[in-house]
Amino acid sequence: MRPGMWRLARSLRQGGSSWQLCGAAVVRLTVAAGSPAPNGSPGRWYEWLAQSIPVHWAEDGLVALQAAAGLPWWAAIVCGGALLRSAVTLPLAAHQGRLLAKLENLQPEIKKLAEQLRYEVSVRGRQLGWSEKVARFHFKKNLRRIITELYIRDNCHPFKATLLVWVQIPMWVCVSLALRNCSVGALDSEVQEQFSTGGTLWFTDLTAPDSTWIMPVSLGLLNLLIVEIFASQKLEASRFQKLATNFLRVLSVVMVPVAATVPSSMALYWLSSSFMGLCHNLLLRSPTVRRLCCIPRTKSDSDTPYRDIVAALTTKYSFKK
């Protein structure tokens, strides 16, 4: 078996929408100064990325959405994030759920075949006088072949479960950079002027960072909640999954000061995107929704997923002995 691929696939499910935070480093370098790169450095890779075609497509899409809906910019940003999440990442998340359920259901069969193969290799090794090293080599080689055949049979190779990440992160980065361009005037001075008065409540200026830290702190807490919900699943976590969970926890905290230094438009998009990601992930835990999405039932599935989440979080963070 290829344990690395299986652990990666399961950790993607555990991480939920927090995987989009991996693109934060790219955006951080681009927006820390709140303005384009200084003269004499037009070749800087992140400025090239900010002026790339996908980012311009995202800019055009945002402007078209705001003009068509007639919404203030803050509402257009929230609606745009919700629309992308619902139209693009939600179907991919459902597809990922089907693949991961198939992979989980394959584990008992893989375990049984592995035990049978180990016995056959042991018998064959004694007949041919194989050393322990040679026997181990043949066991692993044949087990990989058997597992690959099972993946092909059920059409559930673990790498296919990473499709959500390869779509979600680039999309998140492109929209973030598009909002950065709108905020610093790299797109159009008129759009920048609209952004400067297109906010609401305490963040009326979408081109300025949120000085109150309300959105950055809310973003950090929301992402931590996402990580903790999926870390609370009653599954035996591997060492890789534990490391991935701790990494996402640290990244969620790091995102707080990052979100406090970027324009409010970006922090608002990150917050609304994470909120929609949490809602969709919780939605896909519903037994009814999982049946509608044709996600096979697994041993780890629960008939009361939301009650289990509350109970797990309460138990984990309760100060009572």
C-alpha cells in the first residue's frame, strides 16, 4: 500500500477549508506594503503574479458581479466568495467525499489481502530460500500492484481526492490578488475610489486594513474552529495527520496578523470564504446530504454528526475532570 497517499487524502478531509491558508504566504508577500512593487523591480515574481491573466479574469468577474447586482462593494465581495464556494468548491468537495468514502471502505479488503499475501510470500520465501529483505521487497511490490488494481476497480485513487486543493488554492489566491489590485489602484483609480467608500459598519474603507482587528481575529477563530471540528472526528489519526493538524492550527493563528495588514476587502473575502467553507463541510456531514450526493456510507459515519461534534468539542475543551 502507499500509506503516504492515503494519509494525504484523509488529512485533506480533516483540514477542510483551512487548506486555502497555504496560499497566504503568496498573498502576504504581495500585499504587505499595500502598494505595487517599487520602481526598478518590475520582475519580482509576486508582482508578475498580481498582473497575471487569471487575476485579471478575477478582477473582471468582481466588477461585472458588482455592476450586474447593483450591490455595494462589501456585499459584492461576500456574494462573490459565496458564489465561488457554492458553484466550484462545493461540487468538488462532494466528489472528494465520495472518493474518501470509497477509500475508507477499501481498507478492510486491503488488510485482508495483505495478510493473505504475507502468508503466500512467507511460504514462497521458504521454498526459494529468500532472505527477509528479499521477502519484504516482493511483499511490498505485489501489495502495491494489488492496491492499484483495487483503486482502478473502484475508480478511487487517492490522488484524485486532492483535486479540491489544486482548484481551491489557486482560485483563492487569484481572487485575493484581484481584490488587492482593486484596493491599491492597480486596476482602475475609479474602482479604488469606490472601494474607499464601499465598506460598511466599522470597515467603511475597503482599501485600508481593519484597525479594530475584528475581522482578522474572527478569521483566526473561524479557521481554528474548522480545524478542531475535523480533528475531533473519531478516527485513528496517523502521525502525518497529527502534524498536518498542528500545522493548520499554527497557520490559523499566523493568519490573524496577516489579515490585519492587508486591505479590508481581502480580509472580508477571506472571512466570508472560510465561513462558507465551514457551512459546506458541515452540510456534507449530514446523512441526508451525503445520500443525495451519492457518498457511500462508511464505518466512521454517524447518524447524529452534529451532536457528535458538539459532544467531542465539549469533552475536549471541558475543564471538568
